[in-house]
Amino acid sequence: MSTTIQPTVSHTPVMVQEVLHALAVQPGGRYVDCSVGGGGHAEAILEVASPGGLLLGIDADPRALQIAHSRLARFGDAVLLVEGNFRDVQTICRSHGFAPVHGVLFDLGLSSLQLAEEGRGFSFQVEAPLDMRFSPQQTVTAADIANTYTEEALADLLWRYGQEPRSRRIARRIVRERPLETTTQLAKVVEKAVGRGHRRLHPATRIFQALRIAVNQELENLSAALEGSRDLLGYSGRLTAISFHSLEDAIVKNFFRQESRDCICPPDVPACVCDHKASLKVVTRGAIRPTPSEVAANPRSRSARLRVAERL
Ligand SMILES: C[S@@+](CC[C@H](N)C(=O)[O-])C[C@H]1O[C@@H](n2cnc3c(N)ncnc32)[C@H](O)[C@@H]1O
């Protein structure tokens, strides 16, 4: 990569000390950061893993990788940055001879850099085309979904991915007012459908979350990536994931729970027929949350939940 970009907004990585502890980072260890973003967590991991430590960082967003590239330049050959989708983590790592590994990190969702970046369409507070793709290689944008889905399909999507109780009313209004081209246009349509209300959360927040999840197939990718990364871990390697909403957290929690059991037969089956073998041990019973002082210093961290499992 020849060009570097200097971001005007910065992204503060969440729960850095908790992540280092969860990954049990050690000098000479080998780590995969599946969502390297601006490289904040990766930098902290490499500092502890040096000398001899290696990190492979993946991101779907080439602009994020440019920022990570300049931030991590001082680690030289200890870092390998790959543009790709983390659902392919296993193929990516194996094709670079990067397995087995001591730890894998997911820091899910989007970064403050992406939220603030002009033209990306992630924020309803920044006028931009309704895009929301993490990667320019993806073909479907938020505008495509908002303007082509049937009212029923749109309502289902807002309900499922935005957990929006007024999804039908909002979907009806979107369909009536389309074509919708920009973020602020969509935010106004949502306001027209359900009002501004007196709640802390703008009513467009959930709608933008739902569209972003759908555009980037975030839940499907996470499920595939958890399996792929589990298979990369060496004995007692750590699998760690930070999620920012309950849909992601439920996927991580259920994966860890299922993979830490020897039998996953339904409870009404009298004798085990599944032959399933536990591959993980859940390290922390519940999710680890940021400290109150971190939340005060970085409000974005308030919904973060970190889960940790160890390879058996
Ligand atoms: C919260 S940010 C990570 C920030 C990073 N930990 C740091 O300290 O700077 C999440 C990153 O994951 C990337 N991402 C989201 N889904 C992805 C996927 N399926 N494959 C690859 N990268 C993805 C986003 O582009 C974004 O840069």
C-alpha cells in the first residue's frame, strides 16, 4: 500500500486491557484480528506479543486497512493486513500459512471512522447516499433494499434486525415515499412515520442498524466466521468477540454454549444420537462489560460485551 490517509476523527478501541487478558497475549504468540479497523486493538496486541509475536489483520474496508497500515508500520513484518471478509478467515489464514494461532479477536460492527466518513451512509446525521457497505466489492446498498423490497419484506427486516416494534408503520411510509436516495431523506421519512418522540434514541437509529446488518449480512458472516476461527486455534487458544447489540451477542453466546457441550441432542431424545464433541470451554460465565470509567470516557463502549472461549 503506497498511500496513507490521516483520519480527522479517531476511533478509540474498547476494553483494550480486557481483550489482552482474554486473549492471554504472550510474547511470540500468533494472533488474528478479524476486524482490524484502524488497528487500535492490533497495536495493543502486538506491543505485548513482541518480540516475536505475529498478527494477521483482516478488514473488508480498504480505507480502514490504509489507516491500520500506517498505525502498525513500526511492527514491520510482524503484521500482515488482508482485505477480505472475515467469514473467510480460515481460508485467508491457511493461504498465508497462518495456523494454528494462539488467539482470534472479533470487534464487531463499524468504527467511529466509518460512522463519520463522508459518503458512506452509516449515519443519519451526515448527509450521504444510502450506501452502508463495508466493502466496495459488495453490490447491494441500503438504497437498493429500501427502494426494492416489498413492504412486508422491509417490515420483517426492520423487526428482525432493528428490533423495531413499529416496523410495519415505518415500512409502509418508506414504500409510500420512495425512491429514497440519502441518509437524511430516510431519517425524515422515519420521523414522519413515528414522530421524534421524547426518547434518547432517534427513531432512525434502529432503522439504520437494520439496514446496515442486512447490507453487510453481518449475522450470517459472524456465524460462519466463528466456526472458521475456532478451527484455526491451537490447543488452549482463545476465541474472543466484542459485540455491540443483542443479536450479535446471542450468536456468540449460543455458539460458545453449543460448542462447549458434548451432546447437542434435543432434551426429549432419550439417548445421544448427535456424536457432537465439545471443542471449546467457556472462559467467562457471562459477558465482560466495560468499566464505568471507560463508559464515561468513551460512551460508544457502553453497549460492548466481550465473550471469551478456549479451544479444547
Ligand atoms: C469496530 S471496528 C474495529 C475497530 C478496531 N478493533 C480498532 O481498534 O480500530 C469493526 C471493523 O470490522 C470491519 N468488518 C465488519 N464486518 C466485517 C466482515 N464481515 N469482514 C471483515 N471486516 C468486517 C469493519 O469494516 C470495521 O472496520
